[in-house]
Amino acid sequence: MTSELISELLKFRFGSKVFCSDGEYGLLDEVVVDAARRCVTHVGVSRGLFMKKRLYLAFNQVSQASSDGVTLTTSLANLAQVAVADAGGVHLSGSSLVEAPAAGQRGTLLLLAVQPSSGEIAYVVAHNLPGGQDTLFRVDTIAELASGVVRLNLSAEALKGLPPYRPDRELQREVEAVLFDLYPLHVDMRGISARVLDGVLYLDGNISSALRADLVERQVMGVPGLLEIRNNLVADDTLASEVALALGRDPRTRGLPIGVYPRLGVVRLSGAVHSAEQKRVAAEIARAVPGVRQVVNDLTVNPRAERLPVMASTGAEDEDLVPGGRYVRHTK
């Protein structure tokens, strides 16, 4: 299956760390490519400063790859058994040339991004091509792959018109500045994690509302050089609905007068239940909902509970009468 999302691609950045399933092994030294199919078949991993030992692992041994490192499915103990001493094909490394012959310019290979299932090349990033700029080149601009060389089919004019591939650290600074300038978001900032990795912005954590989550995404869209935005922010209003739904679906808490009050992922449960076991179970159910960071269990145990605290639009609490076990809003 071919992914159109850059965030789902495997990105091999030369010199990044390589991890087995149980620990660090060495550094990514090379990738080996089938030139006809334009897909990665092996990765070359080296260790040692002076007497480098290089092993080649089949592409299907790779589970993750980004500038954070390459993760293999095998363990350190089994690495030697699944590796080979050499691999046939086009060998590319951080010292490989990226040439645009028609433009008379060249740079070096910085990063290679491939499809996670097939290893098919999606794009390469060249350093100092054109001069003084890093640039992303999609696979359809590649004319030829040879050991140590990637040749592009681009004119000087086409090359000049391509935008720069900006370093993650620059993009990170601009994203943080944009978010800081949004004054209404200051109260939400402690719940938001924003990180740029290989040109993709990952927004994670919690925010007070779905509207503000959309506002964050709209604002950072204006940062030039971002390749994709993955907005995984969990809004408090969405979280309140999901926790309430989970409590309502579970037969152990269904029909109990429990109020749900999230604040940046910290969910407070308020109201009354009939037993200590119901109080424990309610917190357990809430804690299992994705996006919940913490549960504050303020439920009281009252075998004859009839009232449910509710949250008004101001955030204040009143009480709902719960006659006959049914939720009928009768706010004082």
C-alpha cells in the first residue's frame, strides 16, 4: 500500500542511531537500493570509530525510521544471524552525490524517504543543492540511481523554483513563536506538545476545546517549510463526551449520577455512587479513555444518591435531580 502522508514514510537520515528491539547498536551508514524498482532492499549499519564493522539488514527488519533513529525488529543477540556482510544493489550514503546535470549543480544526499511497506522511494533531500540550500526532490524528478550518485532530471529554472527544505530546529522555533503569539492559547500551552520531526509537525497532548485545536492548526499552517501537520490534540469537550459515553456503556456504572469535568486532560469525577467498588471502577473506566492524563476521583459513596453535580457554561457547578434513576435536567 502506498501512503500519501509524509508522516507515515520511513526517513533514513545518514548518521542517525540504529536501535535493536532491546538496545542501541550503531549508526546508519548506507542504504542499498534496487535501481530498477527504486526501492530500498537493505540498510547498512556500522559500529566502531576506527575499525568500522558494517552489517547489512534486509529492509523488512526495519520497523521505524526517522531523524530520531532507525529501529530494527531484531534483538542485539540475533543481529549477527539475520545480517549479511554485503548486499547487491546501488549503495547510497551521506557522501553520495545528488546531481542536476542540466543545471550544472550538485550537492550531497542528506535523507531518503520510502514507503513503509515496500521500501519504494518517495523523495530524497539533498544538502547544498542548489548552492546554500537543502531541497526535497520527489521520486519523479530522479532520472538515474547509481552507486554513490543520484541524478535528477531538472533544469536550472525548475531547480531555482523549488522551496528550501528547512531544518527541524528552524521550523520548531517558528511554530513555538506562532503559538506563543496566540494569547487565547496561553492557558492551554502547558497541555500542548508541539514537535517538528523531518519537516512534519506533531501536535500532541490536551487542549480546552475542539475549536482551539482547529485554531492551532490553522495558525501553524502559515509556517513555510512544514510538509505536514499531524493534529493529535485531544479537546476537553470531546474528552468529556467520550468519558461520559464510556461510563454510560459499562454495565457497572450505567445510570449512576456521575459528572465528568476535564481540564487539559485531567478528568475530575464528581457526584455520588452507591459503593466504594463503583467509585473505583468509575475511575478505572475514565482512566482507560485515550487522552485522559489523570483522574481526580471526587465521587462520594452514598447508597441513596439522587443528585448529580453539573457544569454550567461558566464552569460553575449546580445540581441535577435524578429521580427514578433517569437523568432529567432540573438545575437549580
